[in-house]
Amino acid sequence: MRFFHLFTALLAGLLLTACSRHIQPDTVTLQGTTMGTTYSVKYLAGETDTPPEAMRQQLEALLEEVNRQMSTYREDSEISRFNRMRDTGKALPVSDDFAHVTAEALRLNALTHGALDVTVGPLVNLWGFGPNKEITREPSAAEIERAAAQTGADKILLTRNGTQAALAKTQPETYLDLSAIAKGFGVDKLAQHLEKSGIGNYLVEIGGELHGKGRNAQGTPWRIGIEDPNLAQGAATRIIVPLDNRSLATSGDYRNFHTDDQGRRLSHIIHPKTRRPISHRLASVSVVADNATTADGLSTALFVLGETEAMKLAREQNLAVFLIIRDGEGYRSEMSPAFRALLQ
């Protein structure tokens, strides 16, 4: 779903002449796997006394905690315990981080007029994009109606009593899935830890969601290239975005989709209102925001809306949005005024 390409400022290398005594700082790079994808952390050496291997262990401990809270693939996670609950009169105490991500998902649900709905899991599963990927037939209207009865942001009740947050549901089968926003939150957690460790120049990426701050080893802002959606490597770069204390997230459907009997492309992303996989010309949505949690959730929501409604909302809410739209055999792009301002 995410299309990005990291560019370092190679021009800086051309400025190094024989008479130059400038020495570029080393870049520490830490990589690994998490949340069913990969992560990468880059930062300038010399800004912290923590050895790289110790920093890796600290970052992976934070990622493990996010998984313990929000992974639907772990039976012992907080979200899995919530999803197994059938008592609508009971609230489950949850961690502050879980409550924070759920609250942001609900806020974005209202902002996007319901386009981001973290309760559509039953419909996702019904259409064959969940754990049982062998489903190939279109579900019946009755099946869709039964699944839809359990969905909707109004089925989730988030409360706080003093310092303790709790989550309840109004329908016993309501299923919460924060995958549309959790990777972005993981990026934010790692970024916060780097800053607490005294690091002010870094780039964090999880599965294509990024946050960059400060400068790279060449002394320029971290620069991210947004590529055309393409299964092949080395797709054409549409635009390059500088990230200095900003986040970038991209959503699309070019990897995970079905094709129906009429040859229509059916995305793995379900439209909460039509209850069907989205099928439109929008190929990808990239959002730049102050934090990756928000950018991640918005990119999914705007992709649900399609190119016309996505750009309309971006203009109304002053969102920095870049769209890549299928146009015949190729692609065209559009950007919001807020996104254009980032390039100036």
C-alpha cells in the first residue's frame, strides 16, 4: 500500500573539494521487522551516549509493547481481549497508548465523515481480505447486512475514570482493528524515544509510514520520493517531499486487491457506507502531517473517499495531500494547496 523512495542529497558530495575540510557525520542505521512489515531508523552518530545495539533493543521493546496492545494477530493483546468480549455492559480497562490511538481513530472518523472506520473488520473478513483469504465469491446481501450491523464508530465507547481509560462496545460482535493507524503510532513512539535520548536528527519508517526531523548526514532535510504505484521496483518518482519534523503516510490498493466477474478492481479497503470494496480511479493518497498517527489514519480515510471527495476535504481542512490517479494507461497527480506550500 505504501510507495516511497528515500533520496539523500547527493549534491552535497559534489561540493566536497580537495580544499574542503568538512567531515560528514556518520549515520547510524537500525533495521528489523515489526507489525508484519519492516522498520528502519536512521540518526546521526554522536548525538547520544547510547550504543546502537542498546538503542535497537530499546526501540524493539517499544514496538513489542505496541503489538501487545494493538495486534489483532496476538490472542493476548489488549485489542484481541476486547474483540472477544461479548458483554455489552462491561468495559475493558486499557492502556493509555491504546486509548490514545482509539481516540484519534474516532476523531478522524468524525473529521472524514465516517470514511475512517476501525470497526469494519467483519466486512473486511466477509469480502475475503481477512485471515480467510480463500473466500472468492461475493457475499450475499443478507451476509453483508449481518456483518454491517456490528460496525460503526458509534459501537465503540471510550471512557476515562481519573487516570484509567476503558473501552466498551454496544454490539457483542463489534470488532476493533487499528491497523489503519497503528503503524503510524509506532513511528511516533520511536521518534519520541529518539528525542528523549537526545537525538534531534533522525528518520523513522515502519512499513512506508515515516517521520523525519532535523538534517541528514549531508546537512539537508530528509527527502522522500513518492513513486507511481507499480508492482515493479524502480517506479517513476512523481515528487520529492522534504520532511523536517513532519510525517508522511501513503495508502493505496495496487498490491492487495481482488478482481470481480466483471473485471473490476476491488480494493482490500472497504467503504463503510457502501459496505463494499472501494473501486475508483484513485491509486494512492499521500498525507503529510505533524505526526504519523494522524497521517496514517488520514491517508486511509482519503483513499476511501476517492479523488474528488478527498481533495474537497483536503481543501476544507487545510490538509497536505498528494493524489495519484489512474488515467487511461498511466497516472496523473493532484496536490492540495497545503501540500504545495511544503515544496516552496
